[in-house]
Amino acid sequence: MEATELVKKVRKIEIKTRGLTQHIFAGQYHSAFKGKGMIFSEVREYQYGDDIRSIDWNVTARFNHPYIKVYEEERELTVMLLIDVSGSGNFGTRQQFKRDMMAEIASVLAFSAIKNNDKVGAILFSDRVEKFIPPKKGRVHLLRIIRELIDFKPESLKTNLTEPLRYLTNAIKRRSISFLISDFISDDFEEAVRIAKKKHDLVCIWVYDQREADLPPVGLIKLKDAETNSECWVDSSDRLVREGYRKAWKNKEEDMQELFKKTGIDYITVSTDQDYVRPLIALFKHRN
């Protein structure tokens, strides 16, 4: 992409997402995520009524008297954006590609975090971690993330959700608010989700296109897998073919809902022809 075109795109997303942050999400991000984490402050002698689960057994053994750990709310959060840049993101039959919508949603979340003086970092992934941007504060850092989202060219077209989740767990030592933004076209990643959820506050944002859920009856068409480049011809006028297509999507929906329910993860789904503002507001309200 030419430099001037890239600057225009970055500016366009900045204006739109910053406006949403200031006028629609003002205060909602703060109340949804602030105060969720606790950090160690000090140890003090045990007092009647203290929770015995807070006892620091090492200090207690050293002084032969019970001491407890004291925690305080985190005033500053680290927000991590795990963003899918695999080949399947370059698909969209309505208003925009899935990748463009993922970039906008990530930008809104990043602006919300920066506005609340939080650090923001990003992990761009395919079936590997393509790029890691360490968390920092400030508008300049935020614009760098947006530029990468718009213009980044991944080395691989495939997807493996286990890799970014594993990387997050190992690279970010302090508890973070982590948004996994993807179309979730990947093999089994439940174990990686469970491990990441134990250490971080993980939220999933599932972006899809309506044509992935429903095939229109337009006759013989050639379908291409954006991640493997494999192709096949499909007779979309065949009712059984369309029903099988819808059933496969329904099964995926049910499997994903069951996964999120089992792991206790908050999530939203957003279609490329849908306004993502409402689902985000619903997510924030759900967490309040």
C-alpha cells in the first residue's frame, strides 16, 4: 500500500473509532474492566476476621506468627489485542472484509484503553505469531498498531489459535485484559483457552460474514479456501447442498457457544454487515 493511502486509511479509522470512544463508549469501558484485577501491596499480621486463604505461609513460618497478603485494585491495566491476520480474514460479501472489521473493533478497544491511561499491546497471528507489539501508552503507539492492522502482510495464510494464546501466557507476565478477535476458523484450541483464562481476563470477539452461514441459490459456483487455496465446485441451487451448508454452520455455532460456556469466557459475535457498536455496548453492560 502506498504511504499516502496508508496515512489516509489510518486517519479515517482514527477519526471514526476515536469518536465512538468519546461519545458512545465513554465510561462504559472503564466500568466494565477497571478494578477487575488485584495486585500485591504488602503483608501484615493476621487479624481476627481475616480470610485464612490470604495467609502468606512463608512469612508466617519465618516469624512463627500468622501474616496475610494484602492486595489493592489495579489502577492501570494492560490491554492485549490478539488479532487474526490469516487468509480467511480477506473475505466479505456485504459492507467490508472480516479483516477490516477486526481492525476497526481493535482500534475502538485500543482508543478506549488509551483514554483510560492503560497500556495497549498487540499480537498479530496466523498459524504462528506474526508480530508482537509490546504494551505501551500514548497516541503514537496506538497509531502504530492501527497501521500494522491495515497494512500487515502475514507470512502464513492459515490459522492456529493455540499459538497466540500460548504466546500471551508466556510473554505477558502481569494479568491483562485480552481480546481475542478472530473468525475462529481453527482446530481444537480449548486447552489453550483454559490456560490463558486462568492468567488473563480473556474476552472473545467472533467476526464472521453472513455468506459463511447461508449459501444463496445462485447456481454452480466455485468456492476457494482462502487459507489452503483449495477449490471446489458447488451447485448452490441444490436444496440439500444449501441445507448441509447451513447445518455445518449451525454445528460450529453450537460448538463455539459450548466452548465459551464451559470456559466461562465473555464473547460477542459480529457479522460484517452489522454495526459492531451494539454488541460492544452489550458486552460492556454484561460485565458491569
